[in-house]
Amino acid sequence: MSRRYERPDGRAYETMRPVKIEVGVSKFAEGSCRISFGDTQVLCLATVEDRVPRHLEGKGTGWVTAEYAMLPRSTPERSQRESLAGRPGGRTFEIQRLVGRALRAAVDLKLLGQRSVTIDCEVIQADGGTRTAAITGGWVALSHALRYFTPRPVRRHVAAVSAGYVKGALVLDLPYAEDSIADADVNVVATDAGELIEVQGTAEQRPFSREDFDKILALSMRGIEELVEAQKQAITSF
């Protein structure tokens, strides 16, 4: 691993960007938070409804799903709203399905009952890691929305982070400046017990070995431990 590479923001290779979670930022949503991974900011809003998708009607189980969108000026240049195109783009659809899968893993759907929770993840500012921030913040909004339920349907913490190789160096929590030039980039979603929910990895510039992957995974799990602690601190406010 190269030790000559210097990260754009001066962080050590194994250090997360500053993480900030503000809870209860919406007057109307049952659960809400604004999460920041450095300059990436995502607003997460949870809505609880007394209905379920048709395929779950009468089965005594609930549902958790997510929607994801980037505001037009969340990036350096304004992008068109996807609603004007008539449907979400492929990247948006893939991310919101990932967020939904990740957050369902946090919940006992039987305890939720015949209810649905929708987590809207709105990217206010994008500087890499929007999907990992959406999952981590989405969990807080979900937990906030279900805080009065007894017994609590939220059974475990779920968080996500990226790690990968940039110019030969193994680094944690890639901003856009690193993500865009990464040799290899992996997104890891896991529980507070260290159980993997999903791993998305791509060799951008060069293939990576099993040994490389094991190092990425170990570093990611350290980052997830930090994120779970940030989640725990955030939910002490409710």
C-alpha cells in the first residue's frame, strides 16, 4: 500500500469524514434527520402509514421502503429534476432499492404490523457517499418514527460506508475527489453486530485481490462501528 498518497482533505487513510446527525428536523414527518458525511448532506424523512403493499395485505406483516433523489443544485452544476423525465433514472432506482433493502434488515416486520414506513432520502449536497449517508441517516429517521412503538420493531442498527484503494492507498469514506479516481471502490452495509447486509464493489482502474478485499472489508467494519456510535448518540435525543 502506498504511503505517499495524500488525501485531498488531509485525513489519515483510516479516518472518517466528520459525521453530524441532527434529529427531528421536520415538523410533519413522523421521523426525520439531516446527516452529513463531510460535505455530503442528506435529509431523511420517515412516513408511517396504516397500509401495506397489496401483496402483503392480510399477512400480518409490515413493510419498509425508500425513495432517493438529488436536488438539482446538490452538485457543482445544476441537474434536471428526474420527475420532469417521468421516472427515476437507473442510478436513482438502484440506490433507493439498496436503501430499502438495508433498512428492512433493521426491522422486525411482524412487530411493525400492517403498516408501511417510507424513508425519503433527499440529497442536499453531494460530495461522494450519498448512498451510504442515506442508509445511515435513514436508519435514524426510521428509529425516530417508530420510537413510541411497543415492543420496538427496530431490532438492530444498520449503517453503511465506503472504502477502497486510491493511488494504491487503502482509504475509508471516499469523497467525490477520491471516488472519481479510485482504483477500487466498495460500499459495505452492515449491522451493529458485524453482520453483512450488502456489499457493492467495483474495480474501477485495476482488479483487486481477495487479500485486498479482506482489507477493505476490515476497514469498512471499523467505519461502521463509528457510525453506529454516532447513531446511538443521535437517538439519545428522543
